[in-house]
Amino acid sequence: MSSVSDAARAREDIDALMHRLGRAAVTASRALALASTAQKNVALEAAAEVLRERHTAILQANGLDMQDAQAKHLSAALLDRLRLDERRIEAMSSSLIEIAALADPVGTVAAEWDRPNGLRIQRVRVPLGVIGIIFESRPNVTADAGALCLKSGNAAILRCGSESRHSSRVIHECLCAGLGKAGLPLECIQLVPTVDRAAVGLMLSGMSEFLDVLVPRGGKSLVARVRAEARVPVIGHLEGNCHVYVDRDADLQMARAIVLNAKLRRTGVCGAAETLLIDRACVATHLAPLVHALLDAGCEVRGDATAQAVDTKVRPASEDDWYREYLDAIIAVRVVEGVDGAIAHIERYGSEHTESIVTQNPATAERFLAGIDSAIVLHNASTQFADGAEFGMGAEIGISTDRLHARGPVGVEQLTTYKYVVRGSGQVRP
Amino acid sequence: MSSVSDAARAREDIDALMHRLGRAAVTASRALALASTAQKNVALEAAAEVLRERHTAILQANGLDMQDAQAKHLSAALLDRLRLDERRIEAMSSSLIEIAALADPVGTVAAEWDRPNGLRIQRVRVPLGVIGIIFESRPNVTADAGALCLKSGNAAILRCGSESRHSSRVIHECLCAGLGKAGLPLECIQLVPTVDRAAVGLMLSGMSEFLDVLVPRGGKSLVARVRAEARVPVIGHLEGNCHVYVDRDADLQMARAIVLNAKLRRTGVCGAAETLLIDRACVATHLAPLVHALLDAGCEVRGDATAQAVDTKVRPASEDDWYREYLDAIIAVRVVEGVDGAIAHIERYGSEHTESIVTQNPATAERFLAGIDSAIVLHNASTQFADGAEFGMGAEIGISTDRLHARGPVGVEQLTTYKYVVRGSGQVRP
């Protein structure tokens, strides 16, 4: 009995806690929506400075997180994502300065026009309101996500993974110091002060009156849970099963450079290529050099029958391989019937993230760019350009594979919505 | 036993039916996304002509719907929404011609820029994909919604209410005739061929692999069900609890015209004003004339203590009245402390739809326009301008009170998303 009522009480406490956070965020968001660009930039620049000043405290906190993670035998990849050092703290601080330097989207007039009756209509960018961000091990997300929300005039409720809780807490304190210096409410950026998993459940489905949008930043299972349970709109990305299609009119040297870069520059990013499609018409000239280049670079190759014939090191690809987001030095290789074959393959197996065609034929390129319905389609360029900074949009909170609201890199502009401001002189509707 | 298995079989049949519709819509949407503007316009114009030609068949079908509705003793308001006559058929036909005349949003370049590395980036409008529309009694929605989806390059799955099933079926046949004439797949616009309510449940939560977005068009209970159950993104409006605030610096004559028009021009539209807020500083001069104007026009007035003192016909307003969307000749009247009092009231009770301030003071107007976070904010104009056609956007599928993707009137542009088209010359990422 007693443990049941203890659990019930704990549940009630966390309900109350999260609702308090939600209410405070709504209040703060109203002040923040009207804050000047200068005030927001002061907060960001001051936070950047405090992050640098407090590097020792941040490293100490990160040391605690690393100890716990090692004790739990977390994977090397996860430990690397969690680890902070002087260079990474400096990068976090610089990122805040860069976000301060971005143009403020709030209040900009996206369109304006006059009506015959004299009404003047403006479509004006306004913040989304309160953004909930659920992330996993990387502690720098605390700074990045908090700063992007602040710059775009949104109050943020950040929920870090339990692995990064000590690091995230100290980083959050630095953000609060910046808000304080700028005279903005500290509730503009709140960090959920508990790692109880019930908090995530509440953000997904128990706080819709406070949260305007949720942004999941993490692995497949987090994103899947958010999509299944969320009762508020979500901006997030699912998989990046990205393709490079090498056409019969591709320059082989360019194709080799693009394929190697798209697959291997970094294998763990969502813009990394996972499948190479090759036009049957250039199998004789292009297939073997590309497969050998990949194998020589240490990439595992899984191919269809034609690709397997190139080298005994090529393993057979199964139907499942065409769907896979390896996020590793593995690539699937398939021969297709020209650009239409490539489009059909991508339509069937792709995740609408990022795809590239390599060809010197402009008509074939245009057919691919129009026919592929992904967030990003490229001609003669690496899929690894799928990135807000590379697009010139500054930092981003993720790459959206949703179709509504925002597709591709989600930067400060994509964290706003709009309202219509209509100025009249007494007009009534006939 | 047998009835259980019959029910199970029926359920299976409807599952299979809806999935067949979904798959066909996805296939059609791919052809439609690449269709030319001219081809879509031919379909719309041909459908408009067939609607006119088949007016007798439409009226006969509508007669069946009206008979059923009368037998079920549906309300006079519902019967009116359901009823078609020559004039309404003509309006439906003209509406298709108007939609054909709208600019085609698909393929337009919303933004483009160059990167220092030579990449050229374009943000290009593309259709959303497959749109599910669930509507109630008004049969003209079949034509309007189908046409708006077609123009914006989206395949539509329309689910009409059982009341309008005969009318909707004949109208849908006319749309199909237009598609046929243009050489477009008939599956671009599909009407769910059953009024079984299980079809609605499937559209909400069993067809997410086929549907990109759902648009509910109907009363509060439909919208609430869609919001509670939908597993696909929804574009829809909730309530329009719209406000007019009459400021101390309002011209009384202008205020009277705007208040009467905002409340009474049509009381059943979502842009109708439901609450009148009056600045305490002009109670002596403005309150009585406005209340009497409303009473004289046949409007019921529910007021706070000050408003009640104006006339014995003013009934007391309860707390609940400030939240109400009457959609009737009833208005709530409250005295507030200047523009900040108006903003606070609207923030608390409003539905973020449409609000108007009447004032000759530009600074006060700007404070209201910036401080109110509704889809549409107006200065010196009637809230009844909340309408796509009045905004110059052409026909609309509704007024969104969502914050993401689309706010305010949802026209053809709002039924699109975008993708990034990136053109390079062999760029790889360093």
C-alpha cells in the first residue's frame, strides 16, 4: 500500500512540477515575443561569455556524467557524443555568438499587399510560442537548442537525457546568466530538473495546453515514441536514407569524389548517403571504379548481382538493405534503369530526406530534381551538404522530413509562424 | 456468432476499401504533382461546365438528401446548409472557374540564393501529397475542396457526411468528368463511397501511410474528434471567439459600423465577433450608443455590471460567456482598462482567430496589433474580413487557428509545402 501511494505521490509531484514549468514558459514566451533583437542578442552573447568563464565547472560536471556512463558500459559512440573538452566548450560558445549574429526573423514582413477596399494586409513572422525539446546524450544541445529558441522568440523547455544531466545543468545555468544580464525572464529557457521518464510522457501528451511544438532530437526509438504518443505538433526528422544516383552522363571523377564524400566524410550524420544507384548504361565504365574506390576507402559494400560481380569483397544486399540507414561505413549498391529507375527506387525505399544525381546532362538532372519528392534534391553535389549552416541558414535544430510547416534544415526562421496584420480606415464587409 | 463474423467481415471490407483508396490516391498524387497548370485548369473548367449541364441530376439527388434530412427532423439551419438550388449550383460552378484562374503555386520559387562554394539553392513549392477532407452537410464542399486540392497538385480523398451523400456523389461525378477531359487520373479526387463511420476512424488513424494531412470541415464535435484521434497532421480551425475592442480614441460612428458588421453581417461564420470590449475611459460616451445599436438591430446583449446599467434589456454575462462562440445574434460586452486590459482579456478568453481594434490613435493600434497573438489582427476594420477571398487569396478550405504550417485563410498556397533544389558542379563537403 505504502509503496503504491508513494508512487502516486511522486507522480503527482512530477505532474505539478511539469505544469508549473509549462505555465511559467507561457508567461515568459509572451514577454519574449515582444523582446527586441538587441535584448535577445545581449542574452546570447553574455551566455557565450559565461560558458567560456565556467569551463572548469562544465568539465567537472561532464566528468561526473562520463563516470556514470562508463559505469553503465555505454557504447564508445555514445561516450564520444557525451564527452566535452575545452575545444567543444569553445565551439558551444562560438555557436551562441553565431546565433546572435543571425538575422532576427520575428517581426519581419514576409508579404504585404493592398486590397481594392483600401485594407493593407501584412503577413508578419511571429514566434511559435513554447517549444519542448527532448534530446539524448549530447550536452551541447542544451546550448544550441536553447539559443535557437531564444533567437526566434520562443520559450524553451529542454529535457535532456539522464546521461548528460550534470553537464546540461551547468550549461543551462550559463544560459540563465545570459538571460539575467539581458533582463529577460529566466523562464525563457527552462531545463526539466528531473530525469524521471514520466516527464517525457507528460511533455508528449500531458502538456498540450502549454506546448506549441515538440522537437525530438535523438535516435530512432525516441523519434518513434514521440510520433506515436505526442498530442502536440512535432517538428522532427525520421530517417535519412539518402541516395546518390550516378547517371550514364556522369563524369566519373566527379562521381567518385561525390560518392566517397557523401558516404564517408561523416557516416553518422543524417545526410550521409546509404545507397548508391548506378545507371545500367554506364555499368561497364563506372561501376567497378566506384565500388573499388569505396572498398579501398574501407567501406563495406553490399550489392545486387551486378555489383557483386565486381569484387569478391562485395557482399550480397538483401531487400532489407535498400531500406537501411546504416549510419556507418556500409553502402548498398544497385544498378537501375536510368533516371526513371532511380526515381522509382527512391520513391519506394527512400525516406524523403536528401538525394543527389551526378550527371553532365541538364535534362536528366531536371527530370531527377522534379521527379524526386525529398526535402533536399541535389545535382552534382554531395548529400552531406544537408545542413543548415551549409545552406547559409546558420545553426539548425535538425533536418525535418515532415511535409508540413518545415522541410529540410530547421533554423530560426522555421521556428516561427506568422500572423496577418490588417490596417483599415473603418471598412466593413458588404 | 454469425453476426459477429458478419461485423468482422464488414470491418475488413471497409479496411480493404479505404486502403485501396489510399494507394490509388498516392499513385495519382505523383502524376498530379508533375501535371501542368494548363492541364489542371482544363479539368477545373470542364468540371464547371459539367456541373452546369447536370443541374437537374444534382437537384434530384439533393431532393433525396433533403427528404431524408426532413424525415430525420434535422434543424432548419442544417437543412439550409444542405439545400441546393439553381443559384447555388451556379455559384459552385463559378467557384471552380475562379480556382482555375488562381496562380498555380506548384513549382514557384519562394526563395533562391548562392553559396560561396558555388552551390545554387532554391526553395521550390511542391504539393503536400494526399489530403483527406472530412466534411459534414454542405454538398458544395465536394466541389470546392476537390478543386482547391487539384489546383495545388494534391490528390484528395473526400468523405462527406451521410446527409449529403446523394448530392455529393453527383457533384463528384462532374469533377471526374473534368479530370477525364484533362487526361488526369480519376483518382486525383476520390469520394469515399460509403457513409459507414468506420471510414472516418480509418482516415483519422488507420491510413497514415497514405494521407499527408487531414482537413476537418465541420462543427466543433468533428474538429474535436479529429484532434483527439488523428495520427496524421491536421490543418483545421477550432473556434472563432473573435473580439472587437473599442478604444478611448475610437471614432464612435466608425465603431458602431464595425461592431454591427462584425457581429451581425452573418452570425454563423467563424469571423463573426462574439465579444465587444470597451475602454473604461470612453464608457460615458461610447458604451450606451453601441449597446443600443446592437439591441436595436435585434442582437441579444450580455454584459458586465457597467453594460447592464445601460439598458434593462442587457442580461448579465457569466464567466462562461467570455469563452463562448455564439454563432448567433448574441454578444458579450465588457468594460476593460484600456488597450492592455483588452489584450489581457483576449489572451485569457480568446481562441487566436481574429480580433479588431477601433481607434484613431496609431500608437494604441500598434500596441494592440503587436500584443495580440491571433491569426488575424485588424485595425479599424470588421472581423468579418477573415476570409480567403477578402484577403485576395481566392477560395479557401478554411481558416486555420493552428500555429504550425498555416495560420488564417488556407488557400492553394497553404496547401503546398516546399523542397530545396540544389545545383552544383561537383562540390563535396570539406
